[in-house]
Amino acid sequence: MVNLTLDSLDEVPRRCRACVFWELSPLCAEAARDVGEPAAEKEAWLSHTLLEWGGCGRIAYEGEAVAGFVTYASPKFVPRSMEFPSGPVSPDAALLMTAYVAPAYAGTGLGRQLVQTVAADVARRGIYALETFGDARGEAGACLVPADFYRSVGFKTVRFDPRYPRLRLELRSAIDRSVEAEESMAPGDSVEWFKLDDVELEQFFGEPTTGRSRIDRPGTQRDGEIFD
């Protein structure tokens, strides 16, 4: 899997190479088609987004053949995202635009892998959610991915629409949550057992410490053993 760049853009399927559904507003997209320059507009969009936001796509190969690709960006770089009745995209999320899998690789798990790659990339940038607009009706030749696919890989509907619901995938990992849990359970102040006298130790253990050797108190070590 490689980054989508100006050098690799021509590798995507021809229909997608000349499609500016996401990259331009409906009015500008129509104008680009009228003058026959949608491919040039897509190249200009990619160049601008790479410079201003960073990586915004991946291409997956099987040998020399393109098996699939995916595009994504901050919603401020995607004019079409403002046109959906279930929008706008939440300000804390990146927008997953297109996820395409070649028919020969359908059902192989490649679609899930593409989404996971995007999730990992945006999480590294400090973005903790992905949102997208799904196709609820399975329209032929649509530039949107079926909503059921997104739900199958973990997205949840955040705003319903009979045609194009908006879905969201939270990206906070289990590792993040476990670290927070450990930090919340950690004592505020560490206890240095060897600096406590017998009276202070009684406050911790609730029993007299007379006759109890300090070497046998919790957390101390004797002859290579830890005593609890």
C-alpha cells in the first residue's frame, strides 16, 4: 500500500481519476465537466491538500495491479461535504471520502484494511474520529460507499438520512483507555516505607508494629525475595 501522490494519481481507475464529486462543489464540478478539465481539477485539489493538510489517500496493489484505493481529508478541503442534508462533518473528525475495492478483490477484507489504514494515519495526527456519508440505497455507480459496509467495520450512525446518513468511527484505542485507567488509579503520593516510624506504619496497617522487623514490612527485599 502506497501513498496517493501526484506521481501515483494516474494509477487509480480512469473513472475515478476524472471524478471530482468530492473535490469540488456541485456547481464547480459541473463547470469542470463542461470545459473538459475534471482530471486537471482533481490534480490541483490533490496538490493543494497534500501541501496544506498532508497525506490524503492510499493505493493498495496486488502485484502490479491496483486492488483498491481510499481518499480522506479534513472536511474543510472537501466542498461536497457541505451539501449533504445529514452534514456537516463534526469539527473534531476527518472525512473519509472514497473507498474503492476492485471487483476481483471484493470479499477479501481489503476494504476493512483500507479503513484501518486511514484510521491509523489520522490518529497519529491527533484526530480521534472519522466520519463519512454512506449510501443507504445502494445506488449503482455512486461515489459513496454503502452505509452497511461502514457499519460492518465499526462506524455508527450519528445523523440519519434516508439516502445519505452520516456515520462516525471513534479512533481512541484500547491502549489510550488503559493508560488513562492506570493513571486514574495511581496513588497521588508514593510511600517510602523505610522513612516511616512504627506509629506511622500502624496508620497504614491498622496493627501494632512492636517486635516486627522493618526488613519484613511490605515492599522490602531480603535475599532476593520480595515480601508482600
